[in-house]
Amino acid sequence: MRQTKRWSFCEFPLHLYKIVNMDKKSHWESVYASKQSHEVSWYEPDPYMSLELIRSVAPLPVRVVDIGAGQSHLVDRLMEEGHTVAVLDISSAAIHETKNRMGSEAARVQWIEGDITTLADIGSFDVWHDRAVFHFLTTPQDREKYVALLKKTVPVKGFAIMGTFGKGGPEKCSGLDICQYDAASLRSAMGPSFCLIRETEYTHTTPWGKPQKFFFAILQRIE
């Protein structure tokens, strides 16, 4: 019997994935409207690495914003631990599904829909967490806009916890080009306002068992 290959979003060939001439928002709306949360390669039922890093800098409840949260379960866990949480995503479909999953608890979350490179202000937070967005910013201009908003959002002595594809990891995700990072390249991208205080490599396993190299870092704003 002929077997049909099941593609993950990070493996799916660009010419098959029909995202030609599709802007960023339309792309991610299509992804989240067509797939269940456990059917995307970045799904993780237990976001333990993110939680461990957040706990290391915030042992007591603080204000946390999760950048590009999608349908992640991190918001649920952070709420359980008493944090004040905001969720930011470009996709209204992702936000809608996460709200539905959380039920009445969703009213306690600040929901922000928008493109991180076009938002002027999202408020003030002690911890900025991103496991989903930064590696998709492939131009210096977009990275500069990201860092500018990060500096506006996180005060001096606050923290940014960054999870990106690591060196030797995927070169594309969801049919889109990405950037891979290690300590030196992430430190350079973040600029002199942030000091890298912890780094670790991490292997994420997709729902269909494929390992992916990630790089996680904690940076503190110093100026």
C-alpha cells in the first residue's frame, strides 16, 4: 500500500503550502484556522522549559507577557502560579481558540492581537517571554522594531526570556524562512541594553516525534 507522507509545518515545502502573496496575518490566520493545537510542530503539552526559566527570575508573581503565544498552554500554567498575564498574537483565530479553552479564566488575561513589528505600545511587564516570534524576523529592520518595543515594555532590571531555533535546527518553519541563534548572535541582535545571564540548548520533539534544536536564553535589561 502506498503511504502518504505527513508533513509537519516546519517541513512543508513552500511551493506546496500556498502562501505566495499572503501577508503575515493571513498566513497565521490560515494556520490556526485549519489545524488543531496539537497538529502543529511547535505544540508542547507541558511548556516546562519556559516555566523553569520564568520561575528562575520570578519566584513570586509578576507581570508576564507571552509573545506569539498562539494556542500555548503556558498562559494556563502562569495563571495557576499567580502571575498577571498578557497574551500577544497576530492571529485572532489563535486567540479565540485559547479563550475558548480557558473558559471563564480567560477574563483574567489581557489579550493583545497584533503584529509585533507594528505595535507602538503594549504596556509594562516584568518578564517578556517569546518562544515563537523572534526567529521569524529575518530583516534587520523588523528585529530593530522588536527590540525597540521590548525596551519600551520591560523596565531596567526586567527580563526577556527568548526561545529560538538553535544552530543546526530547522531552516524554515510553517513554510517561512527563519533565523537560527546561539549566544553570540542573540546577544548581538538584542543590543547593549540587554545582558545575557543564562543560556541553554533545548531539544523540542514535534507531535510526530521529530527532534528540533532550540536555543533558550535569559536576558536582563541593564539600561
